[in-house]
Amino acid sequence: MGKSEAVLFSISWNACIQCGVCIAICPQELPFVSDFDTIAVHTPCAIACMICETICPVSAITSVLRSA
């Protein structure tokens, strides 16, 4: 991933059960939390470890690589 690329996450709100696992596992230094107690959506992720996407029990989190 180059400097001009960023990972953005989106959440399928119909599938999300708001279990909080994505927030608990997120290693971001700053709070990376949305108003709905999930990881932030449409906010570039500096770490892009993809753990939240992998651990989501209902596969509600998806990532997209975007040019900055």
C-alpha cells in the first residue's frame, strides 16, 4: 500500500449486531469509533491491519482501498 492509498471501512447496518468486538480488537491509538459503537466508517484507517473485518462474527465489515 503506497502513500496515496487509504483503507476505508464500511458496515452493513442490516447485518451488524453491535456486539462491540470490532472496537475491542482495534489497535488504533486514537478512538476509532463511530456514533453507533462500531469502528469508524468512511474514515481512512492508518493501520489497516484488517483485524476488525476478520473478527466480525456476522461479516458486516468490509474494506475498500481508495486513492487519497
